Amino acid sequence: MSDTTHTEGVFTAAALQMAVETGAIRLTGETSERQIQPASLDLTLGAKAWRVRASFLPGVGRSVSDCVSGRLFMHELDLGEGAVLERGCVYLVELQERLNLPPDVSAFANPKSSTGRIDVFVRLVTDQGTAFEQVPAGYDGKLYAEISPKTFSIIVRAGSSLNQLRLKRGEILLDDEGLQLRHAETPLVSDTGRIAQGLRLTVQLSGQDGEIIGFRARRHAGLIDVDRIGALDPADYWEPIFARPDPHLILDPDEFYILASKEWLRIPPDLAAEMVAIDPLVGEFRAHYAGFFDPGFGWDEANAAGSRAVLEVRGHDAPFVLEDGQLVARLVYERLCGTPERLYGTDMKSNYQGQGLKLSKHFKPWQG
């Protein structure tokens, strides 16, 4: 089931295609060529959705349909022609894909980058699930997406893609010693001192006078159609944040910000990576909803420096001062089961290759 030189690791595109052909991944319709990424599968919304009262996990012995047909149910939506998902509400959508995993293969999911950058909270749910985003080895059943727009109301339809799935076999994480060795061969990060439990990423708040170092979401903006690319004027949805002599930013509670890492990153062709949040005890904020970095991210011969990580930051219960260079997230590297034929950016029309600070693909370039 893989193009591997190794028996363990995250599935590459060829291994995912083989999983589709052998039935480990089952699709309602035909797979779109763009659905299979170098080390992940874009999941797609089905036509059936439910507005529910609250987020939930089914737990052992219960299916998702058992839960949504009971006390949590509010009303059903048909996504066939498109529907509006209102901010502040929780929805559950049956996905077009389902799994029939071998006993030694598990899966895990994350929102897509463009989903996180418009502050849409998306998590994978399975029947009998006891944890979000995790699919146990040998799982045979349907997949669902819990969707909760936080800042902007969105338009979705059957076939829209908001999250991604990775399949894996065995141990996949590269430890710090392995990271140091790989960095010595070919630099992975602009500051090698950041390697500790993965790559520790800090926030960039300094810059030249008048330089935009971030964006803050406007609260009462219009709808965002998740399938329309480059259609929106960013000034209608975002306020720019400019560099200041004393580089810091006070995060207001329940406000959403787009910032960037100080570090420039590179993901080699035989590795993938995932962004994970740091300990919440270090500050009143959450950084980075979207977590997958495909092989080839920042691996661009025309840009040896790499690409910066864009950070989706939301303040929590109290105002919090974020300082330039403050630790905000970690990037863990994962072994692949082989080397994919196509890489992010180099061989694909990738939206965020070579990025610095960048809004989601739904917006036109900033002209302010």
C-alpha cells in the first residue's frame, strides 16, 4: 500500500492512491486529482449537515448519528446547493470519504491552512470517537467534520474541503537528535537554537517603520465563500497591524489575529511536519489552528531561505501582551513512508510557498 523504501511512516500521495484503490479509503464520488496532496488527503463535505447545540464526542459504543438525532439536534441543512454556516454556531457535516483501515494503520486530521486563516474551527469526529482528530488503527466507518466559524460566517457546499487527513503506520516522529543531524546536512530552520522538542517557533512583531507585521479580523464583515479564490478585498475583513518602535502586541480577548514566525522553515522531501500548540500556561492565547506542512514546504531552490509559518492567534480570557520573539508554537517533523513524486510548491500550484505574512487564498493581495 505504499511507494516506500520504509515500512513505517506517514503515507505519501502514491500510498494514499493505493489506499483508495484497495478500499482502505472509500469515496462517495471519484477522487479529484487535487484532493491527494504529497502527504495528505483533502477531505470533502457531503450534502448532509446538522446544526447542533454543542460540540461533542460520541464515546465508546455510540455513533455520531445517535448523538445528532437526540438532544443535541437543532435542524438539518442541505449543502447540495450551498448553505451559510453562521459564526458562533456549531455544525456537524458527514464527509464524502470513509475509512476501512488495516489493523496497523491509523489516521489523524487537521484543518487546511486556508481554513485556519479565516478562523473556522474544524475537527474530525468518528463513530465511537473519544478524541477529536484521531482515527484508531483498523477503524471502519464514516467520517464527520465538526465546523464552528468563529469570526466570519462562511458559505460551503457539498465538495468543499476544509480539513485534511494523514494516514500513518508505526512510529513517525523525528526526535531532536535526528532533527539536529538533518539540519547539519541541509538547514531546516533559520535559527538552529530553536530545536527543542521539535522546532520552537517565535512571533515576528518587529519591522521597519510602516511595515505590516500582522492583521486583526474585523468583527462584522461579510460572508466568505470557501470555494472562491482571490475574490475578496482584504480591507473589508482585516485591519493591518503596523510595526512600532517597542515591538509588542496586546491581544484582546476573543479577537483573531494573523501573525508570522520569525523563523524561516524548510521541509525536506522525505519528511512532513505538523504544527502543535505550546503549553497554554505560557500565555492567554492559542496559536495555529491548521497544522500540516507537506514535504517541500519552503524547499525552493529559488528561495534558499525557506518560508515563514503563518500563525493564527486568538486571545483567551484576559488581555495579554505578546512580545516580539516570544515562543508561540512548535513544529514536529514526521517520517514519510517514502519520497513523494510531487512536492509542495515545486511541483504544484501551492498557495503559500515562499510566504512571509500572508492572508488566506480567498483574498486579493493587500493594497493598503
